[in-house]
Amino acid sequence: MATDGGSKLHFINSLRKNSLTVKDIYVVFFYNIYPSAKRTYKK
């Protein structure tokens, strides 16, 4: 479940710090609760 995408960004940033490339994420449920959520995913 995705809310603001914060936990996904932490996970992705950890992967990137270890020289891995993350180009896309897949979200099954997106409720758009927080207005900034889509902007967060674009990071």
C-alpha cells in the first residue's frame, strides 16, 4: 500500500548508495491521500 512514498524512497536510496540502479517502482494500491505523493515518486 502506498501513501506518500516515503518508505519506498528510503529503500530505493539505500539500493542506489550500493551502486544499484532503480528506474521504476510498481505500486498496486495508491490512495492519493497526500497531495505531495506523486511529486515524491517522481524523485
